[in-house]
Amino acid sequence: MSYQGGCYCKEVRYEIEGEPAMKGQCFCRECQYATGGDSLLVMGVMDAAFKVTKGELKGFQRKDLDNGVVREFCPSCGTQVVSRPPGGMVMVKVGTLDDPAAFGGPQMAIYTCDKQPYHHVPTDIPTFEKLPG
């Protein structure tokens, strides 16, 4: 299977070859910043499966966090496209897929320890306070 996507202004485009290693709904505080307050849907793929085909992404990593996630975004429109946690996986933001419906829904909810009282945590998938063991 292959997926394509990009940023809001279309200056950055990417493709993914193969099936995602995980599909999740993340409630971490950092994702809440990225969404403006809600959880974030992500599709985890191995680094080798993700390729930028047009433009370049700009990265940001907090300096005050040990092993902080690198968040990559379009330098023109600011769309967050991916996050790169330590370990070689790329977390693609589902909203950047050309066909977000291809995501099919999360298989797990992660970082529920950071959820807010107004967040809805799905009851039909496994949930984890942080990452699954």
C-alpha cells in the first residue's frame, strides 16, 4: 500500500510505501499544542518508508527535554507534517494525508496520562498511560 500527502500550502509533498507499523490517537501535552487543544491522530511508519518528494521540512526539537521528539513542519505555512521520536519511526499526522479516510481509525490511544477532562478517549481500543510496553 502507498499513501501520499503534504502540507496545507502544497509546497511540501511526501509519500509512504508499505503498511503503517501503528495507528494511534495521542493525548500527550505536546500533541495538544500541535492541535490547539485536542488529541492527535498519527500513523507510525519506519523511517525508510517515508520520503519527502517535494520541498523540505523544517525541524524543531525542545532543548530542555532529554531525547525530545523532533517535530517537522512546512516552513511556509507551518503545517506540522511528522514527528520523529527516538528509535527510527516517523509519526505522520493523519490530517496531512491526501485521503485521511485511508487511516481507518486508531488501533490504540497513547499518553492518556495527559488527557484533559474534555477529551474523549475511545473505549473500543487499548489505552495506555504512556507508550505500550
